[in-house]
Amino acid sequence: MVAPIPIAVAALVRDGQVLLAHRHPSRRWYPDCWDLVGGHVEADELPQQAVVRECLEELGVQVHDPVPFPIKISDPTLEMHAFLVTRWDGEPTNAEPEEHDDLRWFRPSDLADLKLAQPVALPSILSAIQVATAQPM
């Protein structure tokens, strides 16, 4: 059996909204759908380090204190590590347009209508938004 591929993703939450990236239609895996920002965990890094690196590469922001949260996915080939991020330096921009063709903030009520890369992850994402909005600023 092949070991699952470790992936680290970030749920950036601001003002009760979560930032999602639309995966480019030409992507090999999960094309033309909305997803949390992130990517592969390299062999020499921890998932938390990977999510910091991925946010810098894909969004141009330096995240602070990513907090792990449980996320359910349906793809057994992936080992998903999700992080809630409520603090970062810079304004998120689409720094990798070959990977994503759009970047948008969504209210929790908007998420059910989206084509998500992992639809089973929706309750996990909603829970992370709820936790973030309950935190004192």
C-alpha cells in the first residue's frame, strides 16, 4: 500500500469569512473547484511549516500562529493537515495564477452552493470559521 500524500491547507478567516482559492481548470487534481489554500508537505518540513510556506508562495502573506483543526476528506490517497489562520501580515493576493484562477472571501452561508474540492470537508470548514469568529480580537 502506498503511503498517503501529506497536504497542509489553511483556512484564513477574517470578519467571519473564509478565503478560498478556485483551482485552475487545467489542474490535474481537483480542477475547476474551490479549495483551501495549501499544498504538499515537503520531506524536510512539518505540516505547520508547510502551511506557512504555502501561504507565502500562493497568497504572498506571512501567517502567524496557525492552529490545527480536524478536517474530514474523502480521498484516501491524501493525509490532510488543516490549519485555522486568523493573523497574517499583508493582503492575500493570487501569487500563483497557474494554480488558481480566482481568490475570494466567502460567508459561511455561501459555502454550500460552491463546488468544493472536498465537499465532505464543509462541516470542518464551517466549524473553523465558527471557532475563529468566537475568538476575541
